Amino acid sequence: MAFCRISTFSRKFAASANIRLIPTNCRHRLSCSCRRHARQFSVSVTDPNPKSTYERVFTSSIESPQDFWAEVAEDLVWHKKWDRVLDNSKEPFTKWFVGGEMNTCYNALDRHVRNGDGGHVAIIYDSPVTNTLMKYTYAELLDEVSRFAAVLRSHGVGKGDRVLIYLPMIPQAIISMLATIRIGAIHSLVFGGFAANELGVRIKHAKPKVIVSANCGVEPNRTVDYKPMLDNALANIDFKPDRCIIYNRPGFTPSTLVAGRDVCYHEEMAGASPVDCVPVSATDPSYILYTSGTTGLPKAVVRPSAGHAVVLKWSMWNIYGLKPKEVWWAASDLGWVVGHSYIAYAPLLNCNTTILFEGKPVGTPDPGTFFRVLKEHDVSAMFVAPTALRAIRREDPKADYGQKYFPLSK
């Protein structure tokens, strides 16, 4: 028997669940010190000294980064192989895989479909606030993304252009992200909690050719009118996009479209045909993500394509222990970097199933909702903030709501 960090948390959180010791063949998949949670690069479950193995791998990544990351990068499909793995001649402006060309959308979708995994579920959209559960296979997601990429292209979006995305936690947000990078453009997704002024600041700086938004977001006890905030943001800045594509969510009051500027997402998609990926330079940006601006004006963080994709795919197994086709849940928001990296890109690059959750830790409908998701969708690993766990413990200190879903299968 061996202690597992995850079972220890469960024991403290819900003593009534009688979770104590877990055998070394446990199936939990979070960063954990038990021997079952070994990682790749020759780390074996029978390794008598896994710490020394970790130190060897870490040392290799520091002392021979070119060799180390060149090996990791072979896990992706490249349109053109790089000339140089690492260019640090203008530190701190480091460049990775210089001379290489690839497309992150291809690596996240097309290659899995071509490898015969098109029928595997890519996204589980679980929305307790709208009582909606939807699943997209990799083939279905590829079709949606490639057709929306055609829509963006029909409105003038091309390589290097910006597309600003102001959407709630719905599948169309991920579809818009992947469609943008599919044609070599750069997306900037704005957190739905930002109101008109904060949205306007980001639009003015990014200067997007197209903005993708929705009629509303949904909170536990109210709806958030996205379209009026977008209209107000654009009314208060000098910059104007060429087009706004508005997704009117079914079951809610549709937004009024501004003639000559706004078009309907559903109508545009109805006549769209799929388009192929556009290879981009390894150092070309995938996206711009703005900081919160709490210490001044928001700062634009620019994420280069190849280095971002390489390390995210690598991290799914080496940090989180996820094998391809396992189910993963990052309980965050797409508007933050965690959401970009671990709701959208990393799990799809690794051919995992990612959960897109439109809800809250408590109140949608109760503090057991996280455990329901883990149980119902057979989740292998989860990324969650301590704040969410504290909220659950505060509302349900004895796990009365959560324990009905125990034992979790993984």
C-alpha cells in the first residue's frame, strides 16, 4: 500500500467516503508522488529512485535544451522542419524552432482524424446553467472549425490578421479560436466578465478585422447581455472592425444586428465549405491575451505558435499523466491563460477529451456539481484552483452533496 496525494485530499475533504489508503496500482491522474504516477523519458514505475530520474531529465532540459526539445517536437506534424531549435541571441527575446513551419489547428484536429481517431470525443460541453450536454467528436469539431475558418476568410481575414473573440463558455468559443489559427490569423479572446470599457480598450489595441460575439452569457441567476456591451464598446472607441459575427444562443432573446456591420453566425455557417490549414512560421503568433489591467493598462501577451504547441502537448503526459483519449477537465475559464492552454489547446493536441464547463463550483445547482462531472464523464485528471475547492468545502463541509458520487472511477 502507498499513500496517494489525491486520496489524502479526498480523505480530508470527505471523511465519510472512507477513502484511506490506495494501492500502488491506483488510477488517479494528478501530479502525485506515489510510484504509479511515473512520467515519460525512461521514468519507470519500478524505478527505485524516481527523484534521480527526474533530476536527470531536468538537467538534460537545462544543459542540452536543443536536443531535449528537438526530441519532444517530433511528436507534432511539421510542414517544414526547423533550421534551429533555439535562438537565444537576443535574450530575453528567445525564439524556438526557427525556420520551421506548422499549424497548431492541424495538430489539434486534422492529424487525429487522419490517424483514425475522428470518432473519438474531442469536447464535452456540460452546461448546468442551461441544462445542456453536447459532445463533439474530432471529426465533427474539424468540420465546424474548418467551415467557420471559411466564414472568417470570406470576411477578409487572412494570415497575420486579428480576430477578437468575446464569447461565453460555449463550444463556439473554441471553434472560433481554432478557426482563426487554421487560416494563419491571430485570435484575442476577451474574458466574458469584462464590461464595455475594458472590452473597448482591448479592441482598440488589437485592431481586429473581425469580432466574434454572442447575444448573451448565462450565470446561475441571470443572463449577461454580451451584444449590448459590444455595441457600447465600439461606440466609445475610434477603431471599427470590418465585421461582427454574432452567435444568437438558442432559447434566449436574439440580438438585433447592426446593418452593414453585423452578420448572423448560423446564417454564415449554413453556406460555408471547409478550408484547409495554412502553415505558419514557428515563431508567428497564435494568439494575443491581455492581462487584467489591475495595475494599469492591460499588457498584450503574444504567444508564438510552435513552442506553445510543443510544450503543451508534452505537458499532458509529463505533468498531468494523461494518455491520449482519456478525459481531462480544466475547471477554469477560456478568458484566462489556463483556459487557453488547458481547456482548448493542450488536451486537443494530445487527442484527449476536454470538458468545457459552463457553471460554477457551487449554485449550479449545488456543491456536488464538480463531483457529478467527474463521475458522469469518467474524468481521468482535473486542473482546479484552490479557490473553487474552498468554495465547495464552505458550502458542503461534510461532502453531503459530493459523496453520493463516490467512489469516483478514476
